[in-house]
Amino acid sequence: MAQRYFENPEVKMKIEQPYAAIPVVRGVLDRVEIAALVEEVYSWLERRGIEAEGRPFCRFWVMGGVEEQFHIEVGVPIARMTAGDDRVLGSFIPGGTYATVIHKETAAYMEGTCHALQKWAEEEGLELDKRYEEDTEIWNGRFEFYSSIPVEDVEIGGAGTEIAFLLMRDAAA
């Protein structure tokens, strides 16, 4: 494991949390675009008088790669569910048990930290909450919660980026 890039993985509970987000489908994950989308969600919330209730995040439904595009939501937690519009949707972070780790390096190492967390969960006998539709792997709860939006060559400061994978309900028991 690339231990120097993150703190020790752990299992922890999260309560259900409403959010507002912009859905995005891309072949390449552009962190500059993610930062701009976070700002757009904050502006959307401000125009409606809705306060943020936590760290901005990306929710990964489908991980991109050679043959697949990323299907993500760039969002901000809020106190109560809200109706979206043609650009922004209202949804919720599922409550449940998550395998988590705090990533402390640049975004260039984020993928390695995600792989290490997934490997750790498997070694611990934890089942990640995902499903398949034909050949497409769909995650029910794969998140990156940002203290600041990580860019390729800038070290993540502050509290780091929390990477969290929802576990199957019986896997955490």
C-alpha cells in the first residue's frame, strides 16, 4: 500500500445526507472542471437561500477508463432535500457503513489511494456496494469529499480528501 499518501483506512457510519449536485459524463476526469462545477452548485444554492452543510464532493456512479466514461455528480451537502432543475439535481448520500481513508497527497496519487482502499476492504472481507448492468460496474456509494479541490501537482492541504466506499449492509455487521 502507498501508506505515505493516506492515513489508515477505517470503517465508519455515515447518516443519510441530502445534497444538490450537477451530473456529468466525461471520458477524462478534469479536476479544474470539478472545481468550477462546485462553485456553480454553491451559486445555485445561494440564489435559493439554501446553506451548505458539509464538504463538497464527487459521487462516482461509473468509473471511467479505456472503454467507459465517468458518470459522476459534483455536489454539496445540504440540510433538507430540495427540488432540482434542468441543471442541478437533488439527491442524498446514502446512510450506512463506509470504508474510508483520508488522502493527503496531490490528485496525481488519488487513484492509487482509491485502489489501496478497495484492496484493504477486500482483505478485511468487506463487500463494496456496487452492481453490474451488463458489463458496466455501477457504484451505489463511492465518494471523494474535499477540503479543497485537488489538482494534479498541488498537495492537498487541511483535512485532506476523504475517500469513502459504501459497504453492503450485511458486510459491515
